[in-house]
Amino acid sequence: MARRTLVTLPVHSDGSTCGHEVNSRGKPKDETSGCTGRTGYKATCSCGWSSSIQYLRLLADEDRAEHARTHTTVPAAVQTG
């Protein structure tokens, strides 16, 4: 079975990844960094699934965990002889 990779990334309003340092309100700490501010988070999976959430990483992480459960397999029933 293929291994799935699930990640949650901070994003700018245009959807690009935000790797800048920001304050608690999502505003850039360094005004010269070119950061427009962090507006949300995007949870993604290597299967192609994604979910965008504004403001709270906790909500994006919950979406990611719920999606991860769709990839779990149920063990086959044991056959008795």
C-alpha cells in the first residue's frame, strides 16, 4: 500500500505558502520581507485532497485528521477452518 503524506501549511490570501515570521494576528514581523500576512492554512494529502481554512490551524489539522481516517484499512476477517 502506498504511503500517504498529509501536511498543514500556512498560506497568504493568494494561496501561496507563508514561511515568514508573523505576530499573533498574522501580520509580518519584518515589514521588508514582502509578506502580505498569513490569512489561513491549507491541509493537503499526497492523494490530491486539500482543504483551506481561514485563521485557525486547529481547524485545518482537524480536517487533515478526518481525511487521514479515510485512508485507514480494516483488517481482513480471520477465517476459521
